[in-house]
Amino acid sequence: MSLTYPCFLVNYKTYEGTAGTDGLELATTIDAVRQQTGASFAVAPQTPDIYRIAEATDLPVVAQSVDSTAAGRGNGNISLASVAEAGASGALINHPESQDAFGDVGDIVAGCAEHGLESIVCVDSVELGRAAVAFDPDCLLFENPADIASDRALARTDPERVEAFVSMVQAERPDTRVLLGGGITTAADVAASLECGADAAGAASAFVDASDRSAWLSEIATALTEAEPR
């Protein structure tokens, strides 16, 4: 299932309580809010859980990481073919916590297209974004790595930087979407991200740490449904 915009990506990373049946229960909660509100959500679970969540929900599932590897040798690598067969809709590439050699990014983006996966390339600057957009990814995830797991959403702390990034993408490759991450903790952060021109936002710890996850997601959904798509 493809991502639709504006959307919100919930990344489980490897937080406690997000694996196996616990991770599936969280995905079911996200999917229930999606159905109740009509907002677009996607989830990035731990790799072994891609299949079970893709099978049990209608959420687009994004692989947290994939490797640039051909069939054959590559023990322990995560192939694009494997996550596509498991039911993933897309893949994160070059995440700050699992970075790829930048020379491999173009190959992974091309491989995603070959396997029907949406490519989401993570970058931390306008300059790196300009280099990455030349690979024609489906989406660029823009964030300041120092803001991860904080409450410093870029759309609030440096909206001009976000707007400059969005303008660059629109000028270079207008079909590429922009997702903001890092420090997204509230619906107001999501609204600010979309007002700056982003197509999507995402979070990890803010969702996992929410005392009432359904209520938190419902607030996020309101910000998404009230936004005007770019």
C-alpha cells in the first residue's frame, strides 16, 4: 500500500514494547485512528515484524533500513527483495542511526523503484538534499540529527531553514516529497511542518512515550486532515 500525503510516519526504532505482538498491537492502534479520522499514517516497525503488520493492518509499512546488496553473498544484510516480499511499501535510506555510504544511496533508490518500494532518503542539510534529490527519490526525510528524541522541531526552531529546503526540492525535483522528522512531539509541530511546505512529518519517541497513544494520534490526525495538500 502506497503512502498518501499529507501523512505521518510512526517509527518504532527498537524502543521497548514495539516488537512482536506488542508492535502489532501498536500498529492496530494506529490503524484504528486512521480509520476513525481518515488521516494518513504509516509505520516503520522492526524488520522481523514487517510481514505480520503488513498482513494484519491496512497501514503502509516502511522498512527502517535496507542494504545495497545483490542476491547471493551478504550474510545479515537486509535485501530490498525481502522487505518487498514481506509487504513493505517503502524503505528509509541513510537514516542518521543507520547511515549508508552516500555512494550506495543512488543504487538503493534505484533498487526501491525496481521492487515497487517508495524510497525515503534521510538528509540533514540543503546541500545534502540537493545531492540526494539527483537520485530521484520518492521522498526526502529532512531532520537535524541532534533534534532526534527532543522537543525541538525544526519547523518551530528554524522555519526559514525548512522553507529553504522545501524550495530547493520544488526547484530541483518537484515530484519528490518532503517529510520532516527530529523533535516532532505535538500536533502543533505537525501543523507547523506542513505550513512550512512539507508533505509529511514523523516521530518515534513521542509516540512511544505518549501516555495515551490513541489520543495523541488523534491530535496528529486533526493536524493532517486540516492541512491543504501541496
